[in-house]
Amino acid sequence: MKIVRRIGASPRERGSLAGDTCPDIFELSDGNFAVIGTEATAALDSELPHDAARAADERIVVISRETLIRARADIPRT
């Protein structure tokens, strides 16, 4: 599995002063996506809807609204 491309604008394009950190979304060679975000499992686990669950090896991460909105145009439709 490898990172194929960034989805959306880079942190620098979104205004990160350092330009090298902040939430990010990547498309992977197997067709899945990887997300860099703030770990929030403890805070949000009990807030999941009754029909949602996460496996023991999964974490809930938060990305900014701007990160996802600016990625929308780059997300494949199929």
C-alpha cells in the first residue's frame, strides 16, 4: 500500500504557517483513503449513532471542515 496522491489542498494552501502539518487526506494505491487528523476517539466514541461502531484497531479522527470541502472536487465519483 502506497500513497498515490493528496486529495484536496495542501496544508500550506489552506493557510498552515509551517505548511507541513495539519489535517490531510490521501488516496492510496489500493483505492482506500488515509486521513491525518486529530485523534478524538475518547471524546466521540460514546457519541456514535446506534448503527455505527468501530473496531478495536480503528480510531475516530477529526479533520477541519475546510479540509474536506476543499477535497470534494478531487474525490473520485466511482
